[in-house]
Amino acid sequence: FDVVIPSMPGYGFSGKPTQTGWDPIRIAKAWTVLMKRLGYNRFVAQGGDWGALITEQMALMAPPELIAIHTNMPATIPPEIVKA
């Protein structure tokens, strides 16, 4: 198998975006397009920290090529914390 590790726009090896609006939803869409352009017709996504938000968005979009996700930082918050 291959491992593809994209950087979030403006972080790691990625340059700073010239436009605003690079939220987790837009990045998730971009990463799905990236995987398709690289020729993958089946792939999984993994994310932790901010990458977990992007991975979860990819799962919600459910592109047919995405067969599974793994996250080590699920976005669940106890109700008493949400109220605070």
C-alpha cells in the first residue's frame, strides 16, 4: 500500500493559501480530489488533532472511493462542556 500525507494549506510543506475559506470542509474536498488525481480509486483517511476534523468531513461527504476512516481525536464533547 501507499501512504499519502498531505499538509493542510499553510502548514507543513504547504504554502500559505492566497484565498480565505480553507476550512475543514474545503480541505476535505481538496484531499478527495487529490487522491482521485493521484489515481486512487480506493483509499482510507486517518486524522488526528486538526486532521481529525478533516477526516470526519471526508466521511460525512462519503465519496465512493473512501472505504474507511480512522481518527485518534474524535470530535465528541460532553454536554456539560458544551453548555459552558
